[in-house]
Amino acid sequence: MTADQPLTCSTCQGVIVTAQDGAYTPARGRLIVTNGYCRGQCSDTPPEPAASPAPASADRPEPAPVNP
């Protein structure tokens, strides 16, 4: 990592992993503890949308009434 490269991912705010031992400073360690690491899938592509919610109750058939 050079000075012009960000420490954290702009999408997930996780710390970006580097192969340079000297890049792991106490400040970077605090960021890792608070933000965690970037998992790498969000840096190159936008995050995937969450799973679609269950259909609304209007889309489900009404249960048949129970007569005692």
C-alpha cells in the first residue's frame, strides 16, 4: 500500500489486506479491530441486493374458516 491508496474499502469500510508487513501499523490495527477486513467481493463489484422479502399477505390465499 502506498500513501495514495486507501486503507479501507469504500463499500464495506473494511480494512484492505496488503502483503507489505510495514503497512500494519498500530493505527491500521485499530481499524482492523473496529471495522474488520474487507472480504474482497465488494471492492470490484457492487454489493448484491438482499434476498427478496416474502410475498405480501395479499398475495397469499386466505385460509379456509374453521367451523366447530
